[in-house]
Amino acid sequence: MKAISGCCCRLHVLGAALATSMTIGFTIQFLGISFQKRPSFFPLPPNPWNPPARSEATAEGDPPTQTLLCRPQQHLVFLKTHKTGSSTIVNILHRYGDAHTLRFALPARYQFSYPSLFQARKVKGWHPRGHPFDILCHHMRFNLPEVQKVMHPDSFYFSIVRDPVSLAESAFSYYRGVVPAFRRAGSLAEFLASPQQFYRLGERGNHYARNLLWFDFGLDPPAAPGLAPIQAALLRLQRIFHLVLLMEHMDESLILLRDALCWSLEDVVAFRQNLRSPQAVYTLEPSDVARLRAWNNLDWHLYTHFNRTFWARVDHFGRARMAEEVTLLQKRQAELMQCCLQGGGPLEPGDITDERIRPFQFGQAPILGYALRPSLNRKAQEMCQRMVTPELQYKDILDAKQFPPPPQGNRSQSGVR
């Protein structure tokens, strides 16, 4: 009990400002909005390759090396791709934006009319001459001109990708009930033996069945054969997105993100969200891997392209420095899991009795979640609960703060019954 209490105390010493501003609530920012007309299409900011240096003393008593000061970036566009671990990133953004009273671009429900291309008019509270939003992070099919109508011109664009082999296996498990191409097949092996037998281009829901990453990035299949149009599309994306993370290397991804945004390590510590039960993961044969890469060839090109840019960025960051920071991140995550979580890790959904933190169940595979230790004090419980709150519930919390219902008296005066 003492160890738990000490851990939680440390949690709140490090995150006092975070907890305080979260408790205060979300200030509504509609007063004082400028109605000066904004251009419908902003030029993108330069894609920064060099993150600002940090101060480090070379030896005890030595002055720190010369540094460039950086300011935390708070204008963020995160393309939340499907089945890539993106819910973990969204939880980080939800908590950071909540703590700093940032204004989220929110959908009316939980996605921006996906699978249609993103449209600015689908953002709740958006007006063509209104103030831009600070964070955009919910599911959409990317559409740059419309995103730029909603967001600040200096926004930082980033996303996350996953090996299309494991992504496709996860998609089959999760979306099988709503994807015609998957429904017609008795199993993943049967689908892979002859995917063209089950897949019909343009059929509603079938975008989940092939090249899902390519689709989410707003790209259409190339009109011309060959690698040239594929490479041209990928270079366009590289000019738009300042950083593309890798699900398979989430810890390294979070360190690169922290550095690029000039955030603290505490800002990016997270518990993995939307995890499948390990028993629900299908074991792929080598022949399955080859077939999945061939079937999702556009995704494979996209993934390998951003895999190269990711590791080039790690090299620029420094491998030794990366290893050191990953160790610190993992240590802090382990401390918080021990401090916050009943059982010290993820649980089956049936073991989570609190509906506020039970993850939404969809598809055939159980989605794991977390339960909090019952012995937490009030402040520790508030902070730990934010770390385990699933995406849908947290979106509702932010929505209620940003768009509170009018007072009862105003409702009557306006004629609403």
C-alpha cells in the first residue's frame, strides 16, 4: 500500500499542472472569435526534419551545450488510421488537449462521415469565418483542402501506419461482420486462397478488405500502371505529414513525437488502448504473409516508404539517445501501471465493471481494457482514469465540455421544449 501511495504521490508531483487544469474543466472559446475571412486553402508549413536540440551538460559542473529553445506545439492534425494502434495516440491527445484547454474539432458522432472524404462542414461548431480548432484526431478519410479550412495554418500533421500483413489480419477479425468480402469467406485462409472471388470493388464496406491504409490517407488506386504514380503519391504525403509513426515500434514513435512537439516525457506516457485478446489473433503461415502483401500491395508500398523515413529520423535523433529515452518511457509506464491498474495490466471486458472505462466491443475478438485500483485517492483516481478512458467515452466528455447544454431557463426562453 505504501508503494502504491508513493507512486501516486510522485504521479501528482510530476503532473500537478495537468491534474489541476483538468479538474477546472474545459473553457469555452466562442467569445471574441475573429470573423475576418480566412483563405480556403493554406500553404503547408515546411516539414521540419531537425528537431530542436536539448540542453545537456557534458560533465559535472560543465555548462550545458548550446541549444535552440522550442515551444510546445498545440496545433495538431492526427490522421487516425484503422487498426494501427491509433487509439493509444488519441488518448494522449485527448489528455493533453483536456489539460491545456485546447479546442477539439469533433464529429457529431464518433467519425467524420467515414468512409466519405473529410468535409469541414462535418465538424461540430465549425463556421467558414470562425476561429480554427487546435486538435483534429478522430477517424476520417484524409482530405487536405477541407482539413485546412478547419485547422491552424501552422498545424503539425502526423499519422501512424502498421505492417499491412498484421493490419489485414486484424481487420478481418474486427470487421468481418460488416465487410461483404470477409463475410462471404468462411475463414481468413479461405479468403486469401482466392480474394477476387469474394471482393467486389466499390461495394460498401469493402474498403476495409484491401489497402485500408491507402484509403484512409485519402488516396485512390493509381489510374496508370507501374511504380511511378505510387511513388508520386507517397512523396506528396511525405510533404504533408511532418511525422509518420510505426505501430510495431510504439515506444520509439512516442519519443519521436515528444521531441517533434517539444512535449515532456510525461505528456506521452500511455497505456495501450483497444487491444485484442491474444487468443483472438490468427497465426499466419508464410504463404498467408506473401498473399496478404500481394493483395494489399499499395499498403505495402506506403508502409515500406514510411518505415524508411521513420528509421532515418531515428538515426538523426540518435540511436543511443533513443534507447535511453525509451528506457525512461517504459520505466514510467510500468510505474503508472502498477500505481493505477487493478491487476497491473489489461483485463478482459467482463472483468471491467465501470462502464465509463469499459471499451466498446465490436467484432468477434474481445477488446481488452483496464480497471482502476480501488485504493486510489481522489486526485490519483482522476489522473489514472483519464489514462484508461477509451476513445468513445473521452470524446463524449470533451463534447460535453466544449458544447455544454444551455441553462434550463435559456432553453425555455428559446422555445425549446
